[in-house]
Amino acid sequence: MAVLSSHFLNAVDGTHAGAVPVSLVSIGDDGERKTLFTAESDAHGRFSQKFDAVSGQAYEMVIASGPYFRQTHLPRSGAQILEEIVVRFNTPDPDSSYHIPVIMAPNSYSCWWSA
């Protein structure tokens, strides 16, 4: 089994982004999408979930950043344009860990794979 984990950080105020919904979607060779799990980051902005990975399979980690930022006090109204952050990745090793931290803002994000 593989493990997908992340750490969501709020780029606006530098805090951990807790209670952010996230889902993992597999993408078949025919483009068919299937939701494998849904989760939520903890108070420290972290989540970790095991899943049955397939070698070379494409996946999307979908982060519901829009609802999170709507409940925060942004320094400027109208600054939010993103509803979701979608990180597409593959799994060369179906028994590996895929830790993909995300620094998110209402209108941008940055992510990386931390092996």
C-alpha cells in the first residue's frame, strides 16, 4: 500500500491550514476518474492516508482551498480566485510514500514532492 500525506500551510498569515477537505482521485487510462478517499487536514494542517496504488497510475490530490479561505479573514476582499488546488502525480512505486506539502493562498499555491 502507498501512503499519501501532505502539510497545508496558509501563505497569507503563515499558519497551518487545518480542516481543509482533500480527496484522492485515480485517473484511468481511458480518463475515467474515481474518488479513492476523502479526508481533512488536522489542526496542524496535516493529513496522511493509505491507498491501494497502481504502478505508474495517474492520481489527483484535490484540495478544497476555496471553502477554507472563505472562512478566514483575508486582508483584501475579492482576493480569492481559486476554488480547488489540483495536484496531479503518478506512483512509480505502489508501496512508497508520497508526501506532497502545499503552501496555499487564495490565488496561488506551491507544492513539491518530499520523498
